[in-house]
Amino acid sequence: MRPGSDERRRARPRARLPVFARHVVRLGVTATHARELLLRLTAERYDAHDVGLGDNLTFMADLEADIVECRDAVVLLSVLEIAVLRAQIEAPLRG
């Protein structure tokens, strides 16, 4: 089986949209606001290391999960905003 072959692609489970990202879209949060939250979460991770919480595996795992979900939301919202703007400027793609 070649890398990237159709069989290999079909064998991989499809990634589901994270729960956080789905809720963010429903709430009407913009990509800019989601990115600001991502920056705050990243700063919180650095602060946690500075104050000695880096060894608290539960806290750091939860924080890392929040960062990953927020990053996914930023990407999702950015793509969504680009698609909406594109549709407003031009006719939707057909085909």
C-alpha cells in the first residue's frame, strides 16, 4: 500500500469538529475574539510554568486541551469568515 493511497485514507477515522468550536460558531464569536482567547490561554500556560504549576499534570493537560480546541476554533472561524466574505463579494462557486 502506497503512502497516501485511497485505502489508507479510508482507514483513518474522520476528525470530528471539537465541541468547543461548534459552540463558538453558535455563539457568534469572531475569529478575532477566538484568537485573543488563544493568546490569553497561551500566556496562561507560560504563567503557569513561571509560578510552578508546570508540574501539575492535570492542570496542564486541561489547559493544553483548551488551547488545542481554541486553536481549532480560530481556524474554523477564519475559514468561515473568508467564505462568507468571498460569497458576499462574488457569486458562490458552482460545480
